[in-house]
Amino acid sequence: MEFVTHSFRHAEVILHEPEFKDQYNELMTIICDITDEDIIAKHNSYANTPKSISRAINELLKERLRAVGWSHESSIFQAADYTGETWRLDFAKQDISVEVAFNHSTVIAWNLIKPVLASELNHVQKAIQTKIGVVITATQNMKLMGGFDGAIGTYEKFLDYLPPLQNLLTVPLLIIGLKAPASFRIVHTTPEPRKTIGQIQMYSDVNI
């Protein structure tokens, strides 16, 4: 997949330092190696076709990151009151927290804050201690071409949140915006009432 990045608090420079570079290179290689063909195959494998390619991308990332030792749904805290889904990271390995954020724009701030919680000391006993965060989200064009819900937070929106949250986001964060597929787009169809699915439409099959 192709993507753009934004480095907050010099995250990209720091991620190339010796203590981070192996995990960082591993993560970036996995993102780069996901092809349009991989996404199409995964999207078409579901019995109930999703509206967007978000599920396919999520599962491809999950399969490939777990295969090289990344923890999935890692709890940030140890206390039983703080171990539900709200208090989990999508992925973590050693010093890096990762959030995959294809959800509603109202939780953009929380998606940014979770890697900070994982990387800062806290009054609640920690289950994990990272030092830097990565947030993976969709660019506006990916949102449109990938069939995503109109209310999701995009890469562009995440960047809008950084200035007002500057004093709260105390650790370096790399924001990754996934670009739209190069060879296809999602077209919504309604095969039956109140059921919308996302069909793959190859650019080679249409005049654009």
C-alpha cells in the first residue's frame, strides 16, 4: 500500500534510531507489502461482503504483524477496571504502540491519546510500557474510493487535532495515511433492502 506520513514531535527521526528501527522497519515493510490483489482477495473471501475494505486491511495487518511477534489487543493497564476494549492498543512490540483507526471521527482524540497512555507513567499500574506511537488511518481519497463510512476520521482530520492537543500528546507520534488503491475502487450496491455491500470495480474494466 502507498501512504503519506506526518511526524509529530520528531517521531520519524526517532523511529530510525537504533532502539526503534528494527520494529519500525518491520511495520513499514508489512504495510508496503500489502498489495491491491491481497486486499481484493481478502475482501472477496467474506461470506457477507463488507461495505468497505477496512475489514480486509485490518485483518491483513493483524495476520502479518502477529506472524512476526507483534502483540494484538494489548492491555495498557493491569487493573481489572481498565482491561476492556477501551483500554487496549491494537498492536504493540517492545517500544512501539500502534493504533489502526478506521472508526468514527468522534474518537480521533482517543485514538491519539491511547499511545500516549501506553508510553507515559501513570497512577494506574501499567501492563505495557512503550515509548512512541504510530496511528494508521485512511486518507480522504482512500475513504472515498475504499467504500468507507462517511463519518470515519481521516488522516487529514487527525492532523487537524494535533495543534489543540499539543500539550496533551506528550510522546512522539507518527500518523500514517493510507492512500486509495491504485487499481480498483469500491462501488456500493444494494442487493436486497437495507443491505449495502461494497463491490470491487477494477479501473481497467471501466472508462474513467
